[in-house]
Amino acid sequence: MAGARKNAPPREEVLAAAMRMIAERGLEQLTMAALGREVGMSSGHLLYYFHSKDELLLQTLEWSEGRLGAERGRLLTRTASARRRLDAYVDLYVPDGHRDPHWTLWLEVWNRSQSAAADAVARDRQAAIEGVWHRDLVALIAEGVSRGEFRRVDPDRFAARLRALLDGFSIHVAIGLRGTDRAQVLGHVREFVEEGLLADA
């Protein structure tokens, strides 16, 4: 076992491989045995590091969110109007299409967190991911209000409503609900923003 651990691929390589398998083959094909074959490890060896498939999925989600968070940070700190940066935030949030791998993984982690065996610490880790998206959006809306680009709204309340809209529509896109594609969702969100933030600006 010590030799196997020494030759194990870096954690990030394992998580990247898991995300790649979800994108290319679907979540149902991501088993410990299949992932082990992908990275040259046994399923038992993977379980030594991750303890359970739930933990593997959550760590993969955290890794993917870290990459999205870096991209979100670049978009939100660039020199542009608050409205343009809000559009970029929405564009990053909404799935690319049916079976978007990041959203497929999110939905699975959410679903697993409802079981009686789900760990409270794991739920807290999910909440932390949600929290950074929310805080970034609140800060952006508050900035737009302070600059006079947006009407005077409660940034936290508006952000909560906007994210609820984004989550609902994003689930429709990710599961391939007929009649709800990415372009339509972006149009609905644009109307909501125009009516809620720009009408009296």
C-alpha cells in the first residue's frame, strides 16, 4: 500500500479525470472502478483517499467550483460597467446546455445531500459554495446601486431572487427540459434584470 500511495497521481489529476468522465460519458459511468482505470489506481486505493463516492463527488464539485470561482473573479474585477459584469456573471452561471457536466454534478451532490446518511459537514461545504456566488452577486449589485447604474434596491434581497431564478432555469437547461434552452433562459434573465434593476435607474 505504501508503494501504491507513493505512485498515486496528484489529487487534482484524479478530480480532473472524474470531471472529464462526467463530461464525456455521463455521471452514471463514473464508478470508482472506472475512475481507477482512468488514473491507474484501484477502486480500493481511491476509497482510501476519498472514503466514499459521495466524498469524491463533493471534492470534484469543490475543485470545479474553484476553477469557476477564479473565472468569476476575473470577470467581476475587470474594468467594465456593473451591468456588463452582471451579464458576465449570469453567462457563467447558466449551464452550457443539456447534461452540462458541472450542473450534472451539482444536481447529484444536492440529491445525495438529502439522504438520512448525509453528513452535516458536507452540507456546510455545499452551503459555502453557494455562499460565495451569493456574496459576489450582492457586492456587484451594491456597487451598481452606489454608482447610479442600478435603481435603489436591497442588494441581498434582489440577489436572492435573481439566484432563485437562475437556479430554476439552470436546472431546466441541465436536465434538457423541452422548450427551455440556454438562449431562452438568458433572455428571461435579461428581462428580469432590466425590469428590476434598470427601470428607474
